[in-house]
Amino acid sequence: MSLTVDALIALRNRVVNDFVEGRASAGACREDLDAIAIGLDRLLTPDGRGSLQQRAAKVVAEIRAASRAHLAATPPAQVARIEFGARRYREHLQHDDPERYEAERREEEALEAGEPDESRMARPIVAALGSRVAVRASSARVEAILRRPEVIDVQPVPALPEVLWSDDDRLAWEELVDGVPCQGCGRAIMGEETRQRDGEAWRSYRERIKPIEDEFQLGHLGHASSWRVDGDPLHCSRCCPPPPLSPEQITRILAILNPPSHATLPHIRVRWCRVCHRPIEGEHVCDLADLPKELRTALEAVPAKERAGRS
């Protein structure tokens, strides 16, 4: 089976990804990479001339060139997010497992100080090119890799029918605060671009931001609404995922959704009217007993005088 240099490098990326995702052991990954390196050597140095180090250097150069091209094609906003993730990983590792963090840090420092990447990458390739067993089995090994079922990454679907971004494009609050840009347009989310400055007259403010708004509208014709955080740069609701909620906003929302249980009200004794059979509230006058004491005494005195006059 004849493969191009680009196809073999793409296959190499597949093998590395399988190992990173835990679908292949370290030993199997190493053998796969050796077979692919031998295949690259046959394409780059078909006559087999030159030392093993020189041939391995050609293989390494192609791999590194492909890696640089892939990095250059990756949007800067995604690169910033990847770098943030790596930085947070080291921070969490330092907090949760200081010993492992120190071991990895010392290993990185030793690698950087010891020799360049090209030399480290070339060493296993030189060993593979010099192994008759690996060379004889390389073609069959590459064909076996090609026959393996490929794990296809599921393409993210838009979060809503009318938008271009997916839920994977949403930033976490920590990413936003750290300065990771919008994953939709690549522009900053935090900033002072559209905020009215202290002491700036409204007319001057409108004149200053009108060109900003006009330029934005030209880039998003027919894209409906826009959003911004306070006075930060403008973003398109169709192209850019909305900013994350702050911890304070989440706390307020949870308080609304989960209100505290009301305290049990103290027991109140209710008096019921013996005439209308309703609770006695306010100025109830259905019964003499419900009248104020002075008024009740005066009213009771009337029939008493009438009885005295008849006797």
C-alpha cells in the first residue's frame, strides 16, 4: 500500500491521539510510531543513502514542519484556550499533588537543558531504522494500523438553530477572567472599547463609538442582535457564544430557585364570634362582649334603668 508523507504523518497523529486518550498502551504506541517512521524514511530517502542520524533528521524535520503548520492553522483563540488549560493543569497539580508537580517540573527543566527537541525525537527513530526486525515488519504494521477502526471525533452541533457556535465554545468564568478571547470571533471579551469614560460628554461618547458600531455591523450583516459585557467590545449573538455567568450571579440565581424555608409562625389563638361565627378581628360588634369595656358598661346600664322604672 502506497502512502504519501502527509498521509503517514496524519496516521502518526492518530496513533499519538489513541495513546493520549488511553486507547493504546505505551508499548503498542512505540511500535506503531517506529513503523511509521520507517515508512517516512523510505519516502524521504528512497535510495537509503546517508547515515541513520541523517535519515532520522529528515523524518524529524517533516514531522516538526507538519506540527508547525497545524499550529499556524489553529485559530489564536483556540491556542489561548489550550495554553490556559495547560497552565491550570499545572496549578491544580501543584496544589493537589506537590510531589508529582515537582517531578514533572524537574523533568521538563532537564529536557530543556539537556538537548534540543530534534535530538530527542531522532533517538528512537535511529533505533527503529537500525532494527532489522522493525524494518521487516514495518509495512505490515502500517497496514494493520490503517485497518483499525478510526475513532471519529463527533463534530459539535450548534447550541441553537440560529447560531454558529456550539456549547463547547462557551468559556468558563476562569477562562474569561484570565483573558481567553471569544471562541467565535477571536476578539477579547473584557475591555474598555465601548464604555463611556469618566467626564466624557454623551455626544462625544456617541461620536467615538459610532465607527466601532458601524464596523461591527458591516461584519455581521443580517446577524440580528449583539451583546457586550458592560463597556466591553461588541460581539455577535449568532457568531459568538454568550459570556459565562459570574459566581455572584450564579449565587443569586440559586437563591431565587431555592428560597429558604419560612420559619414556623407562632401559634395565635383565634376568637370566634358567637353570633356571626366569624373570627373576631378589629372592631367587631356582633356581641356586647366584643365592645370596648366603657361602651359595654353604658349599653348594659340602659336596660337596667328600664327594668328599675317598671318595678
